[in-house]
Amino acid sequence: MPLASPPAHGISKTSIYVAAGRAIGAREPDPSVRNPDYLAEQLLGDPAALNVDHPAVRALSLDYDEAMKDPEVIGIVRAMMVRTRFIDEALEQAVAGGATQVAILGAGFDSHAYRCRDLLAGVRVFEIDRPMMQALKRQRVNDVLGGPPDNLTYVAIDFQHEDLREVLARHGYDTTQRTFFILEGVTMYVPEEAVRGTFGFVAAHPPGSSIVFDFVSRPMVDFLASGNLDTIPVAARPGFQRFLDLIKDEPWLFGVPVDGEREFFAGTGLELREFFVIGGEESLKRYATKADGTQVGAETIAAAMERFRQLVAASGDASQSALMSPERMRESQRLMSYKLAEAVVI
């Protein structure tokens, strides 16, 4: 059962981009919202050497306040605050509930095995990734952390040609153990058949096993595949174009039907425990609202939106004004959604 059909190159640009978002968020002064991934920056090393030109990566060279003047940087920092803190909470609950294995699929620069050593002391952890990406990760772990913990097993796999079950079995993985899976930043890059196969593999584990994962909607995948930016406001197009450039070699292939999330994952043998829009009101309230009641980056985002509206008003373009209406923006978020979820084996 192949997990994915990854790009030909071995180093994922998006793994660098999201790790940069975690690293910047880990500098947030308020501990109530700070990204807990304090190892992200160390594992990345010198991002300039990794050949990814993106505002979030460039922002690593700035102090936190300066970096957070860019709405594009704020977007990825807030998304990673939501993602990392939600996954950390689910991991803690899973271990407390009896999980004895953790499997991190497409691990990239994931740091759970290193920064959660006390929590995971009695748990076997498996990091599964492509050989070239894993080789870079292992080198960084050796260089900055002095090596991996004893309970971590690295599993290098050619996702296109090797069977996940067989490869894991060769590394001592036990499908009879209650297991917690992390599938972060993966589902959108693989075809639907592989997504179903992966979730079916999770569902074959004992009841109480669970998986946290993110996914996008089908209309979002179709929009990015078209490359047509005419349906979004002019002021937002440069950021979308940068994202299109970023994923050019790692195209998005799979999205879940809008309003069909529970049905889709039930069809793979799992029950959605919860899911929500990353960047939506609920997620920002839970994970990006500081002790003083303000949200991370709120002033910068509000100022940017006001500039957008002023530019649209000055242009006199009625079609652009329509794109910026609250109703249109709410509908766009519903259709072009990026969500985070936890599903369980029942």
C-alpha cells in the first residue's frame, strides 16, 4: 500500500516553509499562544542553504516583532500555532489513553520524538519518510541534538514502490498495538486512492487508535490546479502566486468534498472526533488568542484588509468590491477551506 506519489526530488519545500512558521511562532512572547516547537529552528539549520524563497523563511533572519509585520508571515505562523498545539494536545490524550506506538507519516522536520521525550518515554515512535528527506533530518538531529532518543525508529521508504505495512513490519512495528498517527501536511499531496489506503491502514489498528491530520476541500484543489487567480481580490493575488510557485513541484492532488467530511472518512473505517477550519474563528479563539484577549497578528491583518478595501474603492472596480464583501469572503472560506481533524478507530 503506497502512501503517496511524492515529487521526484527528496527535500520537500513545504516542509521547510511550515517549519519556518513553527520556528517564528516559537518566538511569540506570550506563552499562552506560543508555538511549542522550540526545536523547529534548530532542526532547520540555515534555511538559505535549503533554497526556499518565501516570506516566512526570510523572516527567520528578523526579530519576532519585525517578522510579524508581514500578513503572509502571520498567516503561516497562526496556522502552525493551531496545528502544532492541537496535535500536541491529541498526542498527550492518546498516550494517557493507552497508546503504545506513535507513527509519524511523512515526518519532515517533525520534532515530537525529541521535545516530548518525557511524555513518550514508554512509547515506541516511528518516523516514516523518503530516504533523502530522512537523511537530512537525521543529520540535523545528530548535529544539534546529539542523536535521537532510544525509543525512536527511523523508517526510510520509497512511497511509490514499497508497501507501508511491509516496510514497517521489518522495523518492528506492531499493528496489534494501540497507535497514535500524525499525518501533517500530507493528504493534499497524494491521490485519493492513496489517502483511502492510508486511512484504511489506520482503521485496521485496535479500537482507541487515532490519527490527527489536515486536509483541504476539493474546490481548493481545483482552484490551485487551474492557476486562475481572477476569482480572488487583486491585492491577494501576489501571495497566492507565491504559494503556487512553492508547490509547483509538489502539486495538490486531493481534497475532501465540501460538507462531506464525516461521510468520506467513515468510508475508510474511521470516525471523525472533531474537525475545524484552520484560520477560522474557532481555531483562532482556541489557539491564537493571547492572555490579553487579542489575537496574534490581529492589528496587522486588520490594517492589511483596510488597505485592500481602500485600493478596491479607489479603483472603482465593482467586481473587486464584490469579491471583498463579507458574504463572498465567508462563502469563499467555506468552499476553499483548510481543515484540521482527529479521527478514531471504533
